[in-house]
Amino acid sequence: MKRREDMQEGVKKVVRDVFESMYFMFPEAIEEGDTAPPLPESCFKAGVGVKNGSEVFVLYASEKLVMDMAKSLFGTDQPIEEADLVDTFREAANVIGGNLVTALELDNSVGLDVPDAER
């Protein structure tokens, strides 16, 4: 099993790489000891679980962030329908989860469940 610090760095790198390549966004990690900003009351949640396991990778984001992600992904400045926002965030969880399996050099038997997302 990888050390916790190695796993945290792997997660940061994968999230950063996915946001940069898919959404042309450049996230900054919250450093240890920093306080994470509170999530708004209405936010998006997406998760992908490990098959036959109890682990779940979960993402949370504000409506503005998901809207910006979707606009970048679809190449538009027009408003995005709710279903497309949910799909965009679900796909983010899916891509990040898949890349984590590779980046963290998890056992070949590790598989991911179908991701889900909701507001």
C-alpha cells in the first residue's frame, strides 16, 4: 500500500492534469493547515466507487465551477442545461477515477463502478 502522502500527491496531480487538459482550468491545491472554503448550499456531487470495495472517490463543486467546466468542454458561452451539467461533472469523476487507478499504480484487479452525479 502506498504511503498516504504519496496518495495525496497522486490525487492532486491527477485532478490538476484532468482539469488542465479537459477544461483548460488550473486548480490550486489547498495546503495542509489551510482551511477549505465552505461549499455553497447548492452544489454538485459526483462519485465513483471501487468495485467490490468500500472506497469511493467523491468530488464536490459549486454550480459556477461546474458551469465553467461544461462551457469549456462544450466550447460555448451559452447557458448549459441541468442534465448536461450533471453529465459533465459525472464524466470528471469518471476520468479522474480512471486516471487515479493508473497513477497510484493500484492492483490490476481494481475496477471502478459506474460514476454517479447529482446536484
